[in-house]
Amino acid sequence: MSKIKVGVIGAGGRMGKAIIQVLSLSKKSELSAAVVREGAVYAGFDSGNHAGIKETGILLSTDLQKACESSDVLIDFSTHTGFESILNAALSNRKPLVIGTTGLTDSDKALIHSAATSIPIVFSPNMSVGVNLLFKLTEIAAKVLDEDFDVEVLDIHHRHKKDAPSGTAMYLKEVLLNATKRTESNVIYGRHGMYPERDQKEIAMHTMRAGEVVGEHTVYFLSSEERIEITHKAQDRKTFATGAVKAAEFLHGKSKGLYNMFDVLGI
């Protein structure tokens, strides 16, 4: 059987390079296009060499339309600024799309839901197998512990990351709100100055950006008697890239619809 042809958008970035590395070893899929932003100095370079592996024969290109035409599935790990044009290209070419781009707005997410009525999409704040287990374990713990425990979330990433809290941390927040039947009014983001005594329903979000941390998330449940910590630490971006490639392979042949990593992993 021929391999699934995967076009990578945002191929010049850290995640794009990691996805190209994973595709080079895949038995089910292969790189078909590698799209970079307009004006990128490395446009025209071999995508394999740019990713630190042997030549792939696929050059880094700014031609999104050509990438759509040559691919069975698209993976987008670019920036949120070009998101709408990428989504429209996938729609007009009827291509399945894996969305790993972070920092998307509520209006962007509404566009994703609309597009999923026409094409299959996997949208997840984090493609890692381990992080999706973190989501599930957090849900279970929150339902069991509820108001008997205070809840805090810590998100740590490298100094280059622009959005804060991370998409993963924001999804953890949603998991906690749904599991405990609380609302955004119960959430605070960091602390500074004088505060009243902690409210029983409060959920606090904290962010660190330093060094070259790939990604670390911890959910703390604390009572007066004990503390429970659920932590995921990414040691290599390949964990996210592997999940993204799994998602692309999952989408191939799927009908229209919006899927998440729980669907991909069968959780």
C-alpha cells in the first residue's frame, strides 16, 4: 500500500522539524510538502537537512496551494496569524487538517467548528499521548476531590513561547471547570498584591517562561491533610510530533467532523 502523503505547515519551526523527523521514520505516512512563512530565509532549503536529518527531496516552500494539491492530509503547526488562510486552503481543497497551532481565539475556534461540517479535523491543544492521559487523570481527580481540595495549575515552557497560559494549561482549566461544575468567574491568573482569603471554588493558573523547557504542566490538589500532584514533563518535542503524525494517519479516509486526541488514541 502507498503511504499517506502529509503536508507540514510551519515546517521551519521547532515542531515542524520534529514532525519531519518522525515522518522520515514512519511506515504508514511520508512527507509530501513543507510550508514555511513568506520571507523565510530558509525557503528553498531541503526540509530534511533543515530538520537535521538526511535529504528528503522536499524543499521548504511558501506555496500553500501546491502543498494542498500534493498532500492527503495537512498538519498545521504554524502561528495563529496565518491560521484563517490555512483553514480556508484546507477547506477549498477538501483536505483533512490536523491543527496544533496554539494561541487561537474564540472566533478562530468557531471557524474550526464550522469547517468541521465540511472536512475532517483533529484539533487539540496538545498532541502528546502522555498529556492526554494528564487531561483524563485530572478529570477523574477533580470529580473525586471536588471542593475538599484547593486547585492550582502551573505551566512551564521555554523562554521563546509567546502565549500564556499555554493551550494545554487552558484546556486543563476547562477540564477542571467541567468536572467541578464551576465557571470562568472562579478562575484567577497569577497573584500580586493583597487578596482576600482563598475562595473554596477558586482555581488558580500560573505561568513560567524560562530557559529551554520543552513543556511541563502540573495540576495541584491540596487539602489541610495532603497534597496530590499530577505532572507531565515533555523531554523532547518528538512526543508532540509523534502524536500529530498519529492524528494525520487517523484522519486519512475519515468523513467530515471534529475530532480530538482522545478519538485518535481511543481513550
